[in-house]
Amino acid sequence: MKVYPSMLSANPCCLGDELRELAEADGIHWDVMDGNFVNSITFGAQIIKAHREITSQIFDVHLIVANPENHIENFAKAGADIITIHAEATAHLHAALNFIKSCGCRAGVALTPSTSPDFIQYIMDVVDVILVMTVNPGRAGQSFLYSQLEKIRDVAEMISDDIEICVDGGINSDTAKACEQMGAASCVAGSYIFGSDNYSAAIRELADK
Ligand code: DX5
Ligand code: ZN
């Protein structure tokens, strides 16, 4: 499995130092929250741009914001490689995904736990990543929702091989394995990696390398 550590669980006093410890990761996941779609407020484009200077790793920007179409261009310019938006956060999902691609990024759609996989049926032509949320978005350290395993399997049956299923929330070595068995190709992990003594070892464990 590909592994994307979530910077939400990194020490906010020294994000750059934390980032340098993640060289073995397949990419870096940034949870951008706006205090509107969810209560918390986290990273802005400026923070991501500053960290773009210190690594060439893939930056996977998860926009947990209302009306994400208003922010896509800023985050693309800040150095995002993948921009993921929530299906529930825009009235114009197809257009917004298309816009992400026109900005030169891979386009992802996130589904919160209550959102049906039917949502993705008519966006296959503009989506590269389906992010199945395995917790409710908003904070790190929540318990994995086992109800979402069935959704991962359903999504896997709907998509072609060039679309990646990623899972986000409550990921540890056991839940990562369960998601992989259902068809997930990558996972996001915050608490599991940053709560460990050795980030590289935790990443390798999730990746099953
Ligand atoms: C939740 C975020 C996740 C979160 C994962 O809103 O999208 O990326 O940081 O954290 P853990 O791995 O601790 O559940
Ligand atoms: Zn996330």
C-alpha cells in the first residue's frame, strides 16, 4: 500500500523537521479545514507553499472546506500534486474536479462515511483518486468505522484500474490491511505514524514493505 502521513498529527511547532522524517512516505497529506465545512481551522496555502521548498515529495491536499472550487487555484499554485475535495461540499462536483485537472493536479473526491458510493458514477472521466473517509472528517485520532469496508469494496467494483482508492481515518496496521483486502491502494495515517517512536518503521509497517 502507498502511505501518506497526515501532517495534522505532526508537531505544529516544527512541521519542517517533522516533514524531513517522512522520506519513506509515498506522499504527504495536508488536511485543510476551514472552520465551516468542519469546525477546525488548520493549514492555509501559505503553509503548504513554504513546505514545498523543502521536499519534492507528492503533496496530497485534502480540502475539507465548503465551496472548494474557490480555493483550488491557490492550493495548486502553492504546490499541490493531488487536490481532493468533498462530494458533499460543492454543488458542481464534476466542474470542480475538471478545474483541479486544468490546474495541472490529480483530482480526488472524498466521501464522508454517510455518503453513498453512487456519487462517483458520473465523475469517472475527471477523477483520479477516490478518498473513502473511514472516520468523520474534522479531527485526528478517531476510531476506524468498520461500516466503510463495504463501501471500499463497492467503489472498487465501480472503477477502472487507473483510479486509486485511498482510505483516511483511524488507520493502523490492522485497519490498513482490512482496507487493502477490500481494494484500497493507499492510506492516510496521522496518529499511528506521529504517535510512534520511529516514523519510518511505522510507514513501512503500513506499507507492508
Ligand atoms: C480527518 C483527516 C485525516 C486525519 C487522520 O479529518 O482527514 O486525514 O488526519 O488522522 P488519524 O490517522 O489519526 O485518524
Ligand atoms: Zn485527510
